[in-house]
Amino acid sequence: METRKVQRLGPSTLAMTLPAEWTHEHDVEKGQEVSLRMGGKGTLTVLPESATTEDTQATLWADNLDADALERAILAQYVLGRRVINVETDEGPLDSDHINAVYRAEGQLMGLGVIEETPESIAIRCSVDPEDFTLDNLLRRLESTGSTMRGEAAKALAHGNPDLAQRALNRERQANKIFVLLLRLIFTAFQNPNLARAIGLQSGFPLIGYRSVAKNLELIADNAEDIAETVLAAETDQLGVESSTLRRIREFSDQVDELTALAVDAVVQRDYACSVEVRERFAELKDREAEILEDLPEMDNESLLRVRELLVSLQETAQYAMRIGEVAANLALNQDNEYVTISSGDPEPGL
């Protein structure tokens, strides 16, 4: 770790020099402005002007990428916060596979659109304004989308309605768009302290926790998709199980809905008591899958397998909610509240 001596420039002004290597690397010159990020534990981070601008561009060379790799690369550049992504080739025109990959990526990402196209290049621009969103609202939207998918799948099972199951499957694309937008905001807020404040954070510390929460919510939406697919694939209505079992499955689903919503509330509100309640409710549900399976009447193997797949998805969703609750506890206990007082430095002698 390099140290610098703090010098006094006036009656109330303290200053220190910036390392020459750092200023050269980031093109910082006399008269330019830098941004300061004040974090917890007395930290102060200096960021160059380049770290606070969003109009960054990236160029992807299609000659070196197959179509699938190009699609993934566009998604990665979107997540990294690029405003404009250029897809180019220096060996003739873009082939149809690469062009199709660009348009597939465009359809998966919120606010992305083609702004210019020639035979040798395509430029796509993200029109999303980060300040139109907060991370907390996007977390709630992603949780709500997964819950809606799960609810539609449960109703499809109860009423033998494949249209409801298909409706749930159709929502998966929206859930994925919200998840990837969350990643974009998390990555860009890490680099830009002004953006972090604009999207509802006072510091960058919670971003690691939000990344974990977002991933668990995406997995929860994937499980809702699995439930809908299980219902849709059944050759018999209601998976061939009796009404009492269907009622228990529906109750299990409703309890999981409450658990996921509570877990996200605990994160957004930094509420430790709420995270404790998540843990307690999860403890009540952790054996529910086994209990329902044990009480199943005799049925054919295929129906049994489908019921088990559905219950496993619900149980996994409860586990993901529990992980979110653990992140909420960490965030809540990193600030002064009725449970903890945070202080820095060594305690006074005798304390």
C-alpha cells in the first residue's frame, strides 16, 4: 500500500498529491475535475472523470466470434454499461448468422435498439436512463414477476388450464430483461458514485449484496418457469392427483410467495427483524416437500415424477428466498439500529 503525506494549503484546507502513474493511466491533468466517493469505515475513493461518464462505446469484431459468442458478447457489453455497441467486420460484409445474433440480443435487452446498419457494421444503442430506475424498485419488480408466474402455474394446475401455464412461460423473457438491467445498473453504479446515489444508494457497499439478491430472484423466476413447464407437459389435468393434494400444493405455493416477498422487503428496508422472520418461516417450510410426497396416494410413476418436480421447484424457491434473507441480515447489521452500534477505532481503556 502506498502512503501519501497530507499537507496544509491554507487555514482550513488540507491536500495530498495524486500518484503520477494513476494520473497518466486515467488522463487526469491539471484543471480537470475528479469525483470523490466517501464510503464506510472512513474510506475515500478518487475517481477520474472518465469513470463518471456513461457514453462509453465498445466494438465487437464479428470475424473472431461465432453467432452464439457474438450474442453473449453483446449481452456482456450491455451489462458492463456501454451506451453504444458496434458490431463490425474487416473481412467483407456481416453474414446472416451474425446479423440474426444482433437482433436476437436486441430482443432480450431492455432499451436496446439498432441505430445504424451497413453491410459491414451494425451499431446498437442503449436508450435506458439509469436515473429512471432504483435498484429497490427493480428488485421488487423481479420478485413480483416470478411470483406472478408461479401463481399462474398454480392456477393452471388447479383448473387444468394450459393457457395459464403458457402465460407464465411467456413472462420469463420479461423477468430476464429486468435481471440483466439490474446487472447493468449494479456494474455502472460501482464505477460511478453519482449514479449510485441516483438509483437509491448512499454508498457502493450494498452493490455486492444486490448482485446476489438479483441472481437469486432470477433463479426463482427460472423455477416458476419450470413449474409452468411441468404443468403444461402433463398429459392429464391436475397432474393426476386428488383435490386434497392439489390444495396442499397450492398452500405451499402461497407460503413461498409470502416468503419471497418478505425476503425482498428485508433487503429494501434493511430490516433485521424482517430477515429473522424469513429464517423462521423457512424453517416451517423446509420439510414441506417431503411431507407432501410422503402423503401422496398411489399413482403411476410419470405422475409421481411430475409432482416431485413441481415440489422440488417450490422447495428450491424457498431456499433462494432464505439466501436473500441472509443478505438482508448482513445489510441491516452494517448500520446503527436497535440491534447494533457501529464504531471505529480502538475502545477507550477500561471500556
